[in-house]
Amino acid sequence: MQIESIEIRNYRLFRDAKLTDLPRMTVVVGANGSGKSTLFDVFSFLKESLAQNVAQAVARRGGFRELVSRGEKGPIGITVKFRESGGRLATYQLDIQSEAGKPVVAREILKFRRGQYGKPWHLVDFSRGSGTAITNEAAYGQEGVEEERKEHVLDDPSVLAIKGLGQFKEFRVVAEFRSLIENWHISEFHISDARPSAEAGYAEHLSTRGDNVAQVAQYLYEHHRERFDKVLRVMSERVPGVSRVEAKPTEDGRLVLRFKDGSFQDPFIARYVSDGTIKMFAYLVLLYDPKPHPLLAIEEPENQLYPELLHELVEEFRDYARRGGQVFVSTHSPEFLNGAKLDEIYWLVKHDGFTTVRRASDSKSLVNLQKEGDLPGTLWKQGLFEGVGPR
């Protein structure tokens, strides 16, 4: 499944913003305060709303008044268009309103359009905890077949309908979309979390904070040795001197990452190696995951890394996207941007307190300059991405 467009309404800086024709990898740039973190927070908000409920996700962000765009009463709206596994374009719309001081799901729709002009099938159509869902989804598109609907009532008007209905096989697309969101990886990587020893155990995927990197390294070593060897090979190319990485169990049942430098007899444990070494290793463990997340979102991956390594890191993000994981990356680095294509780059422009989104490939001047040999990062440094600078 691939997200093709996102529309955000009344969500902090995004009073009415759209990202359309999204590729497998999207690179987001913009001045400080233009909304890059807010854009990524939309992904986190959807995931938290599904895992818990809308009320808790709103409360974590300071409440409805803090979340809704300045001067607006709502509703807060998020619309995602995506291709489901059958290749059809589906639309998920979520509108959130505050009623009697509590956030509720004012409207939640999951729909297909029946041809270019046909009336859409609303697979899910809920408002304030009650609604209907189609029970004959398999008949979609068959001539003369009308939709069959069943009414449902949720216990809480702030719970998403896709959370409950997505548990049942009869609602295939609902289940697919629920699984898509549940498996999003919105990185909150902290180097300090990746350094300490971890409880010995089993972990297939890197956590959002990176605090289980030793466990995942051990899992790759034991179950996907070719992936682990590739991580180590790339590490040795990117970090001079690193010849081996191991997850060493301790006597008290913990795992410690140890990095072997060819210049020294004994390996260094993670707490003594550089920030860049830890971060590069964690990124490679994430990017060489045998089962990519359906969506991977990372803010400013260039921090603590040598600029010369960033072009190759872009290629690794792109390869991850090719293997099935849609990628969103924000950056301030011209070197990172130089590795991106114009149709992968979106930039945020803040005007009168609100943010709009532009796509680099829609700018004729940028397209012409790139044809003449200029790189996107160079054009960005020169201020040719209109409105993207700090002034």
C-alpha cells in the first residue's frame, strides 16, 4: 500500500495544506518553524489515535485548543489517499471536533470511488461513535450490485471505527489500512538511548527511540546473517577502523554492543564510541530490516554524520522505499538534498502564520536549472527555493 496524497486541515500550522502525487520517498525541507515537525506529528497523531483513541492523542498535544489552527474552531481534518493491495485508490477521511470540552470523531470515512464519475462506496462511514460499514466489499465494482450495509455502535465517540472493524477479516481493506498505520515507524531516535546495555531478549525491529538496537543486531546476526553482514560491511566502509560489531551478553543477562577497531586489541563498548558511529549503525539496522515498515519517517538524519556520507544514506533510504517501505525524511542539509530528485522534494513555506506545501518539480526554474547541471542542495543554498529560507 502506498500513500498518494495527504490533506491536513486546521492542524496547528496547517490550516489547509496538501501533499499530492507522493513518490515512494519524500524529502521535506523548510525554514525552522515552518512545520516540518508538525507534518511528521500528523503521522504520530494518527497512529496514537488508532492505538488509543482520539481524546488521548489530542490530550498529549495540549488539548484541542492547542492543536487546532489559530483562530479556527475546527474541525481538525486529515485525509489520506492510498492504493490498497488490489490497486484501487481508497480515501480515508478523519474529522475531529471538540464537543462539551471533549474531542470526538465528528466524521470518519473510508471509501472507494466507483469509476471516474460514479458514486463512491463508503466502506466505513461513522460519526460520533455510530455508523455503518459495507458487508459485501468483495462485490465492489460488479455491475448491478448494490452495497450492503450494517450498522455498528462504538463504546466511545473518540475511538476510531477502523480500530474495531479492522479486527475482522470481512473488512479486508479496513484491516489493511489499520495494519498500515499500526506498523508506521516515526523515528524519535536518541543516541543516549542506544548506548546503554539492554535487557537480553527478542526484538525483530528497531524501536522508535533506538533503545533496543543491541537486541535487533543480535536478531539479525542469528536469523538474517546476510543482512547483518551487509550492515557490518557498510559500517566498515563508512566508519574508518570498524572491523566487527557484536551484541555481547553479560553475566546479568543484558546485551552490550561492542565495536572492534582494527587498531586496538580489545573492542569498545557502545558508550565509548562516537555519536556518529552509534547513529550510523542504528540507521543501517533500521534500513536493512528484512521486513520494511509500510511508512518510515525520520527527521534530520544528517545530525552527527559526516556530510560526505549523506549522499549514500539517501540511496539507502530510496532502496528501503523500493523494497516496500514508503519514506518521509526532513532535512536541513544541502549535502543530503543533493542526493534527492526534484520530484521527491517538497518544501514548506510559512506565510501569515500558516504553512503551505510546494513541490520542487512543479517549479519550472528549478527544473531548468537542474537540467543545466545544478544540484538541488546547491539551489537550496542559493535561496532559489522561494520562501524556504529563514527570512
